[in-house]
Amino acid sequence: MSSDLNTKVTPIAPSDLTLSTTQEIDEAYARLSKTFASGVTRPLAYRRAQLLQLARMLQDNHTAFEDALLADLNKPRMETTVAEVAHLVTSALNA
């Protein structure tokens, strides 16, 4: 994972956040439950592909995760890389 990515997290003011309504949450839950019940997520190959995509997303955006954890939790970048991102990437790839 190179650190030359120019991804930065832009802080969002609480007044700019849009909260989901109960109806939107219920609709999302129903949609996800229907997908799960269909069995599409059951095959091992599907789940491994999803984990591979998760690992790629983490690798491609690791600087954004570092920025966010530094801004939100004051977590040092190296700690984020070692304890969070690298651990998750390794776990996803070895699942």
C-alpha cells in the first residue's frame, strides 16, 4: 500500500448530514433481507469475491481511512495502517 494517494477526508458539518428516515431504513432492511433469502449470498465463491472487493477497497482507499481515523479518533496513521487496514486486508484475503 503506497502512501502517495492524494485522498483526503473532508469534514462534514452536522448540519450538512442527512439522516435516514425510519421508512428508508425499513426499505433498505427489506431489500437486503430479500437478497439474503434469495440465496445469492450463500455460495462460497460469492462471499470470497465480496471479501476480495473489500480488500481492494481498503487498499485503494487506505489514506482516506487514515485521514478519517486521525480526524475522528486522533489515531496515528501508522497505527491505523498496521492495526486496522493491513489486518482487515490480510483477514479478507485469507478467509
